[in-house]
Amino acid sequence: MPHNSVIAPPGKHMEIGTAAMTMTPDKLDKQGRAYMPAAFEKQILAATKLLEPGQKETIKLKAPSQPGEYEFVCTFPGHAVLMWGTLSVGR
């Protein structure tokens, strides 16, 4: 089953995951990624493309200047409920 990851501000993983639930895989963002809700485009810090089992991708990003518990979430429909976690940013 495919997966993709999105890194977002604190408290946003379910909003983003829920918005992606109704999207179809053919609706791609400007970077060719599926299940990326346009309503959250400016809040998403980084994201992977849709990955098939066994595929890997590395996300490189500049850490946010604001310390906090940022979230990562799989936006493939139905995955956001269980497939999410936190990215801690310190000073």
C-alpha cells in the first residue's frame, strides 16, 4: 500500500489528513505530489511524493525557527489516524 509523509505545524495532522481523504491520486500539487490538500499548501513545511512499498525518500529541510513539536503525517486516504508522529525542534 502506498504512503507519503507531510511535515506540518503542531496540531494540524488530522486536519491535513482529513482534507486528503477525499482527494484522488490524479490530483497532483505543483511538485507532482498526490494527496497534498491545497488549503494547507502554505502550512506544509515539507513532504514526500507518494511512495510504493520498498521505496525510500529523504526529506531535507531547514528546521523551523520556532521551537515546538511539529507533526508528520501520512496523507494517503485513511492513514492519518494511525500514521503520524512528532518532530521536536529545540532552541
